[in-house]
Amino acid sequence: MSRLEELIRELCPDGVEYKTLGEIALDIYRGSGIKRDQVTETGIPCVRYGEIYTTYGIWFDECVSHTDLSKISGPKFFEHGDILFAITGESIEDIAKSCAYVGHEKCLAGGDIVILKHKQNPKYLSYALATSAARKQKSSGKVKSKVVHSSVPAIKEIVIPVPPLPVQAEIVRILDNFTERTTELAEQLTAELTARKKQYEYYRDKLLTFGVHGGGASDAVWRTLADLGKWSGGKTPSMSEHDYWAAGKIPWLTSKDMKCSTLTDTQDHITEIAVKNASMTLYPKNSIAIVTRSGILKHTFPVAYVPFSTTVNQDIKVLEVNETVIPRYAFHLLQGKGQDILARTKKQGGTVDSLDFQKLLTYKVPVPPLSIQQRIVNVLDNFDAVCTDLKISLPAEIEARQKQYEYYRDLLLSFDDCSQLVHVERERERERERGGTPRRN
């Protein structure tokens, strides 16, 4: 018999009691507004409601923000064990996201935060409030001006199972263990993706080095980027012209599309009327696109291979290679030399980061015979395919593990069938013996 089963049979043989948060609350109240410009590097720790969505998980023990207490009107404090709810948000699904504070400093709560004081296990409450059943109750918030709101009365009405404290502690132990293993797995998968990307970049850079120690050095000719083919840019059709955009099917490429190395489509599309009346250039498939004006140029030089016909906006330049260059070779070349190109051609100053395109055109790159280009393309495309598969499969694996965790969490906290609770704990024991992750049935 598992420890959880023993506790449930001993302490709640007639079933677990369900209570509203209002019934278990010693006090429940709203925080006081802390403006963005009142956040400081030092001072009293504080939490603003947006950080509950973006920064904190089930629990936290240290605040990322601070403020000057003397500048806060009507400050509201929270302490160890309190539960924080964000009662303003952008979606019904996420409204009233909550977390437990398990640190030991006295902290300030910003506006649109509700603080719950209680005598329960804080991490247990936070786990229980993250279940599907609790989220459904939270989603009764009202939409006003495209923003979703909850309130102290709505928070008070949320019903959750409240077993005796020893049962709460055992469930927290199980879920903490599961959370730790899920986090470790996510870190391992992310590290695997990072390692593969570094391996790809190493071989790409080595293959594209045509110096004394590079392969095929005597055959490579150094040419400027201008000599690789025809470069040109695009523009934005008038947004006020409905006929330019309604039911458009022609891709229109912008900086926001340049998040992967080989594109499959664009987020926005325009119509044939826009191509004709706005004098848009329709670039042929197998072109190479680069970003020349965007905040992303602070640290990255985005390059993408475009295997379909497209139009582009004014922040994008497109290369249509000539007969001496294989398009995929040009793509790998620009991607491999990207950081050096960025360092040499980025403009200084200006409100938006941009490249000196004339300098970019004079940047020299090695261009070997077509046969050598093709061999390099074959190798790098294979590496690129592996990295792309990992980018797709690893996040999917992480998501699957997260869903598995949520399944077991909801099962543990449903208390509908004690035999299911025993099943979960036995799965945990088998997992520890296997050193793996439990299967979802």
C-alpha cells in the first residue's frame, strides 16, 4: 500500500471535502498599483500582475522586481505562503492564473493582483488551482474592452478539494518530483537541439572556409555579393486598399516570417490587384531573402531560402542568383557568413537597426565550381534537415511530457476514485525504478 493510499484511508475515509476559497481564506484582498516606471533595481520586492503570467510558475521564492516603498500609495503586502492571482489578462483561458509565494521576505503586490491568505499547504493550493477543473471556474471572468477581468468575489467562489494537511503534503511531494523530472527532460532535449545546431554550424563553417586549410581553395573564386546575381527589395501595398488584401493568395514576405531557414509560407498575402496596381515585384521561387532593417539585427542576421514565388516588403532584400551559383549554396553561404556580414555592414545609430546595403554588396565570398557547390549543398542540406526535424520533434516531445504531467496532476487532485490515486503513485514508484517517465494510460 502506498503512502498516499495510507493517508487517504486514515485521514479521509469518507472522502475529501470540497471548499470554496472564500471558506478557507483568512483574508483575501487586492494589491495596489505599481507603475512600470516605479520598478527599480533595488528596494522592497514586488510583483506586478503581468509577471504572474510571464515569469512565475506554480510557486516562486524570490521576486524579480523591486520598488521604492515611499512612492507607493496604499501599499498592499504579501508574505510566505500567500497565493497570488492575476485578475486582468488577455484571454479567458489564462485569467486568474495563480502562484504560491514560498519566500520569506515581505513583498508588495501590484494592482490587478488578488492575495489569498490561508492555513493550507501553499504549494498544494497552487497545484489545485492549476487543474482543468479550477481553470474552468476561473474562466467565468468578464470581457471588457477586449481585456478579461476577474474579481475578489469571483475568486472566493472557486471550489477545490481540501484534504487534510498530511495528504496535501504527500501530493505536493509527488507533483514536485514529477515537475522536477519533466523540467530535467525539457532541459536535456533543449541541450540536444543546441548541440546539433552547434555541430551543423561547425561543419557549415568548415565547408565554407576556402583558405589555406580549406578544401578546394585553388578552385574557389572570391566574388562580391553583388556578383552572385540580382538584388532588389519590395514595399508595402496601401493598407487602406481593401482590394489589395481581401482573400489575397500571393505571399508577402516581412521580417516576422524570417524565423526559420527554409520558408513554407508567409503570414500575410496580397491579391493580384495589389501586384498590378501597386507595382509589386513577384520574385521567382528558389530566391534568398535577407532582412536589412529590423530590431532583430541587434544580434542576428536573418537569412531564408524561399522555395515559392513571393513579394516582399521594404525591409527585405531578395537575391536571384545567376547561372554561376546554386541557390541553396548561396543560402548556406549567406547564413554561414551572417555574423561577419552583420558586424561589417550594420549602420551605427538610428532608431531602427539596419544594414548599409551598399557595403553588403561589396562583401566578398568564395564561389567554387558548381560541382563543388553541389557537394557542399548536399552535406549541409542533410545537416539542416536533421536540425529542422529536431526543432519540430523536440518541442513536440516537451509538449507531450507537459500534457502527461497535467494529466497526472488533474488525476491526483480529482479525488473521485482512490484507486486512481494509488495507480498514480504506483506509476511513480515504477518510474523511479526504471529511471524514466511514467506512461500515460
